[in-house]
Amino acid sequence: MFRAAIDAQVLLRDGEVFMRKRCPDHGWFEGLIYADARAYVEQARFNKPGQAPLRISTEVDRGCPFDCGLCPEHRQHTCLALIEVNTACNLDCPVCFANAGSGFNLTLAEVESMLDRFVELEGHPEVVQFSGGEPTIHPELIAMLDAAQRRDIRFTMVNTNGLRIAEGGPWFGEFAARRPLIYLQFDGLTDETYQVIRGAPLLETKLRALDRLAEADLHVMLVAAIERDVNEHEVGPLIEFGLQHPAVRGVMFQPVTHTGRHPDHDPLRRMTIPDVIRRIDEHPGGSFRASDFVPIPCCFPTCSSVTYAYLGDDGEVIPLPRVLEVDQYLDYITNRTLPAIDRDILHALEGLWSAGSVPGEPTAGRFACAACDIDLPALSDLARRVFMVQLRDFLDPWTFDVKKAMKCCIGILQDDGRMIPFCTYNTIGYREETRARLAARRRGRALPVATAVTAPPAAR
């Protein structure tokens, strides 16, 4: 069953932003959505006008968010598409928005059809990410990587916990030969953190996986799920660790999404992007400060922020916003009245400040263009000198906002040709519908695509 859409209020209170909702069955409830009210209001200027999807897959019937596919009400094309190749996993994490476990394995033919559909929907897609479950345990993952790289898709990524990579062996040699970008689950630098978030002391395994990736010269983005009172103190050290490791091209911080499988929590104390930025700013001797981060405009601005730095020979870390007024170029309210703005730099910055931007060669080229008036030393391999730090906050039942969902630029590709926005997929009921349908099909009986909701949608 799908969740119902209900009325909500966005409240600015005591310097923070809360969402207050009233459920007909359960009454009023609240969740913290942004821990800096001033920034929440000011970041409206980074709300870039949406770029419509090239094609749609469904029609409007019940209204957003119940017609996903994408439907004509969606306000943004897809910068990054995910394919969840399986639901199985070799971990049982207490924090898992995918609620990994038994369910389905996609076939190679199904994945090829999804890839073709992605090209059809986007024309020249930027990024496809293979995810799960745990994609590296899928027996056909390498063939799926080959299939993606044969198509007009600019970049291929794998989202992994790293356990199979840490094992090495012949499989890893074949995998590394495809040279995907690695999104490596990496929540901290202590076993205590992994015990709470992943259910096992995994630090040694994670470090072994990183060393193998460095030996294979693969580019890695460390992805840390940040939970209140668990690992927020490790935010600054994780960045400094990443800056020193030869495989790491950036760090992604994701406040824990309280949907799927997660421990009890207080929705009024959840981690948000401003909380993470404060931890970065407060880290003694840290390389970044709060003013280095600028919201990503292609999605709703408070959903994600990012910065890039140039790494000098002497260990110097130079964040791009300190040498170029990035926030002024990406001010879409002011810039509508400034025809003289340098459009080449703006175009380059829009490429960098996008959910489809990833560490590696494409980022390096955009960085060089954005920094064209900056006196940087000559570089033989600029990609290795560019470091990304990104923060991304996903919606859950306490914070889900239809307005934000309509501008989501991250999509989940489906076997039936639909592409569903990421937070809508994880929060409304699409994930459960897809899992039940594919699992039933594997057992030889078909289930229809679910469209019912638990109650009529309220006015929005």
C-alpha cells in the first residue's frame, strides 16, 4: 500500500526549519528539515529553473507523487539514474533505506532494456549508477557494466559496501578492468561507528578495499551515512583522511534517511545538511569551511550542497569558491537581470554544481573551464588534483515534500520503462511495490503495478 499525501506546514522556529503535518488517523507530527532557517530562506536564489525531461513515461491521473514514471508534472530531467540490480546484500545494516534482503535479481536482459530506456529518456545521459542490495554479489554485474559502457552514457558508477572488493581475486581484476567510479560506503574511522550503523566492526575491511582500489587506480567517492550521536564527530576527520588517500577523489555525506530499515530516532533531532557543515567548519585544522559550500541548483537547493578544491603539490587545499565567486554566478534570481555575466564560466559551474557531476575526468574538464582565469600551475593530470565534498539529504516520511520531489534529478530506473524520483521511490511505496512485483514474477505469478493509496490525497 502506498502512503497518502497530506497537508503540511513549513515552520521557521528557533533558528531551524520544521515540517508539521496532520494525518487523519494519527494526528499532528513534526520533523526537523533544516537546522539553519536563515540559510533555508536565502538559498531560494539558487533554485535554478527546471529543465523538462526529454520524454515522459506516464500521464497525470492521481497527481504527484502517485503518477511517477516520470509524469508531465515533473519539473526536472534526470542527472543521475540508478539501477538496483538486486535486493540481496552481504551485510545486514541496522540503517538501510533499501531494506536489503530477499526479493529479486535483475537479469542482464532487463538491465540492458533499462539502459536503453535511460538513453531514450535523456538523449545523452550523464551518469548511471549500479546499486542494490549489494551489486557486487550479482553474478552478472561485470556484463552489466559492459552493457552500460557500450551505450551513450557518459559515466558508470557502482555503489558498494566494499566487502567483495576487499577479498580481491580474479573477480576483482575483471571488475577493475571496467574502471567504474566507486561509491564506497565508508561511515567513519572507528569500529564503533560501523558496529552501530552497519552491525559489524568493518574498519579493517573498508581500509583493505580502499587499498585494492588504489592499487587498481580506480577513483573512489567515500559515502558516509551520518547519524546523530553516532558519527557526526567523524565528519571532519573523514575529509582529511580522504585528502590523504591516493584512491579517494571526494567525500559524500548523507544524513541518515529514516525510511526502509532504521533504528528508533527522534525526528526533531535528525541530522541535516547545516549540521554536517557545522562539523566541517568546527574541525580543528580542517581544509574546508562553511562558506566553501554552495547549494546544487538543479534539484531543490536545500537538498544538496557541494564544493571542489584544487590540491597543490605542497599539500595545499584551495577550495574553488575562495578564488571564484561561485555563489554569485549561481544566483538565479539576481542573474536574470545581469546579461553581462560570463556565460562560459556559468555553464562550467552549472556542470560542476549538478547531481550528475562526479569525481574524475568530466569534473576535471569543468574545473579547468571554471578556473580559466585563475593562475593554477600547469597540470599533467588535473583529475587527480580535484577533490569534491558533497552533502545530500534525502526525504523520509517526516520530511517528504511534494514540491521538492517534483524537482528531483535522481531517478530509479524500472523494468517496466518508468523512472521514479529517488526520494519518492523510497518513501511513498514504490520500492515495496517494485519488490513485490518482481519477486512474484520470479515465482511465476504476476502482480499488477500498484497505484492505490491508503487514503485520498489531500489538497496540496
